[in-house]
Amino acid sequence: MKNHDVAATWKYHDGTKHSPWSIRNNPHFLDWPNRPLPFKIYPTLEPFPLPRDVPQTGVAALSAISESVPSSGAKPIPDLQDLARILYFSAGITKQREHPGGEIYFRAAACTGALYEIELYVVTGDLPGLDAGVYHFNPADVALRLLRKGDFRGNLAQATAMEPAVARAPATIICTGTYWRNAWKYQARTYRHFGWDSGTLLANMLAVCAASGLPAEIVLGFVDVEVNRLLDLDMRREVSLCLVPIGRTAESSLSSPREAPVLGLETISPSKNEIEYPAMFEMHDASSLESEEEVAQWRRRQPIFPSFAQAGEAVRLQRLPLSEQPKDSIEQVILRRGSTRTFDKAASITFAQLSTIVDCATRGLSADFLKLPGAQLNDLYLIVHSVQALKAGAYFFHRERNILELLKEGEFRAEAYHLGLEQELPAHACVDIFFLADLKLILERYGNRGYRAVQLEAGAIGGRMYLSAYAQDLGATGLTFFDDDVINFFSPHATGNAAIFLIAIGKPMKRKSQ
Ligand SMILES: Cc1cc2nc3c(=O)[nH]c(=O)nc-3n(C[C@H](O)[C@H](O)[C@H](O)COP(=O)(O)O)c2cc1C
């Protein structure tokens, strides 16, 4: 089983680290005339338009992000309107801007380089308003396109070794990653971005499902080729990343797996020339699960719980009391979210705002690789610049005790500037939250698939941080970083860890009125 040969992950991870040297010596440039199309287009398939005037849930964003759906009273079957809401607020176009390189269609969730390499598909039984089938979602015209007619949910149940949430879901959304659309700018590092960018999108999706009263969770354990074949993917261009079963039916409603012949559906080439990066194929292949037995075994592995001794001064998080939490709905917050381009260096946020962001984002993410409460792959390290009632300095978050431990006190704006790839955003934010992970332990437990899991978990927690910051009228942006310099900055505490993700939070600079 290739998944256990974890040398493949180390080769990919070490080979795609950013350092001041690697950035200076990379001759890569953006070939604008060859910029990939931001949408997957099937020219021969008829669109099935989704309703655009779907009623919003009105559920407060902070509750939608952090509360899982109560089991009693949950609406078990999504209808077409629910599906339209979930797809639009996860991957729909929310803004449009002119750019010298062409029009950019910004989407509901943050995505590296605004390149939107994550595609969504739906595998469903008969739903109110939608016939059973395998569909592709195109955000450009807010429409589904039918790839296969009929109920193929049994194929997904089989591919996930009868994962209960998938076996009982009336519909499952599948996220895929298209290599070239992101690699045009980021080259081989795109495989990390698959996890980050599907993660931010999943934060929206899970929150909107919760607000719609529908159970949903992230499923990473599946036989890759089975799902890719069902979606008729050209695996050198696009691969399945995760499944999100939505809703719950009686077990007896599951159909048996059906023949899924190759369709070879025509799609428009995204660019004149596409460059392949073998390092990503190797990483994907090594982290693929090859049989139902392997999936079942993968699902049984022991989760990871935090076990850090605390030595430094500690501060307990103090989330905003419910009565003082902003009530803007999840839909309003998603529509106004957008990565902050300039932070106000002179501004500060309150400790309650920071506590609310960290607490909402790290609370109970539903995923098959985190089956037990308290399990989490990423650890959070912070550089605090200007949070009221908190000393400036570097901190570690003990999530099991809900406390921040001061690792070193001081003003670290210059260091943050450097660590965040010499950008002003992390230096001018109020706080930078770094995600680090014990990759050695993760790979021991989960094999190479653990690398997909840790990147995706970071993206999903980061995506929830975006939402909880914007829910409180703050700003946020994901950032990239110099891998080893991040670890050195937080060492000795972080010695041996890997840098996975970074998000900066603060107050956006107000535009001067003309
Ligand atoms: C994981 C991640 C890393 C990012 N890294 C950077 C970065 O290093 N610098 C930057 O200016 N923006 C960064 N961004 C912000 C994206 O450029 C932004 O999400 C994208 O342009 C879409 O715009 P929107 O978030 O406003 O919708 C990052 C976003 C994500 C999700």
C-alpha cells in the first residue's frame, strides 16, 4: 500500500518549501496570455439552472460556523433550494472586478491567487425538484449539468467502504482540484493549495448546511479511482479531494452500485498550453487509497490529541457572551467577506474578538479523520501585535484547555513581515495565526493521506476564521510563508513541526473619502 510509504510526502513537502533563496531563484513568471479559464465548461451539455432567489436562512454566522446541527428537528432531506443555497454560498460568484489581465470573478470563499481551482459535483438520489444523477456545478451560470442520469449513491457508499454518513446521504457534494488552474501561478505548490482552497470553501459549505438544518461532514476516506471514474475526470488534470454527504435518509433507500462507463465528455481547454508538475502527480498517487479494505483500515486509525506541557504565563480565552455577539446572518457575512488588502497598523482588536474567532473556528469540525471530540491535526501559534489586554508577543494555543500560553513577549512586526513572505499584511495586522503540525506523527497514523488531511483541516479552520472575523466586522487574509523560518521563530516550542497555513486578522484600512 503506497499510502504507508511516507517518504513521498517528505519529498513533496520539503521540495515545495518557500525560503528567501527559493523565491529569489525561481525564474517563474505569470504568462497572462496563457492564463487558465476560471471555469470548467462542458460545451455539449445543457444547463439545468438553479433557482437564484432562494430564501436565506437568516441564522447568525457565528452560530452557523461553530454549532453542529441538533440531531432532533434537523431537516434530513435537502430540496433544490437548499442545494442551490449550499452551492452558491460555497463556490458562487459574489463580486466581479476589472484587472489588467482580464475580468476576475471573486467567489464566496477565499482562494489562493483568485484562481478557483476547486470544482464541485453533486451525486444525488431523487430530491424534491431534482432527478437522481451525477451533476457538475458551474458558478458562471449558476447551473448544474447532468453527467450521468440515475442514482449513483451506491457507488459512493462502496468507494467509502460504507462510511455511514455517505451511505445515508440523500446527496453528496464532491470537491475536486484542477492542477493547472492554480499551478499556472503556484507551480508544484498547488497540491498544498488544494487542501487550503477546498478547506476555505468547506468552511462556508458546512456553515450553510448547519444554518439550513442539514447534517453534513467532510469525508476524506475513499477509493480515489472509483470516485474519479464516477465523475469522468481526466486524472492528469483534475482529481477528487473530498466528499461532503448532506442530509440523512433511511439506510434502506441506498441503491446498489451501478456500471459507470467512461463518458469522455468534451470540455473546453483551460489554456493554450498546460504544464504538468510530476511532483504533484507523485504526491497524489502516494496518498491515494486503493481498495475498500484500505479505506476501512484508514478510517480505524487512532486520532491525534494535543499533549503539550505548559510552562509560560497563560491567559484563558474569553469569547463574547451570546447576548453581545453580532447577529448578521451567515449569508450576509459570506457576501461581504473578501480578503483584506491593507490593514490599519494603528488599530487594535479586543481580546473577546480574538477569543471568539479562535473558539468558533476550532470547535468540532465534522470530518471522518477527526471522529473523536478534541481530535485535531493542526496546532495554532500566534504573533500578537495589537490585541487589547494581551501582551504583544508569540503565543501557543492549548485548545484542550482553551488558553493562550505566552512563549516570548515582544514587538514582532518586522519578524511577521519576513515570515509572511515579506508582505506588509502580516506586519500591519493585529494578530497572525500560524498553523503548525507534527507531520511525522500525522504520517505515522494516517500515511500520506494525512498530508491531504492536515492541509484541508487548516483551510477549513482558516475559512472559519475568515467568517468569524467578518461576522465581527473585522478583516482577514490567508497568507503564504517561509516554511522553515516560521518553525525557527516559534522554536524551541515548535521544533520538529511543519508549517502548514497562515492567516492574518485585523482592521481593514478605511479608504479615504475623495
Ligand atoms: C490560503 C490562502 C493564502 C493566501 N495568500 C495570500 C498572500 O500570500 N498574499 C495576498 O495578498 N493574498 C493572499 N491570499 C488572498 C487571496 O489572494 C484571495 O483570497 C483571493 O484573491 C480571492 O479574493 P477574496 O478572498 O477577496 O475573495 C490568500 C488566500 C488564501 C485562502
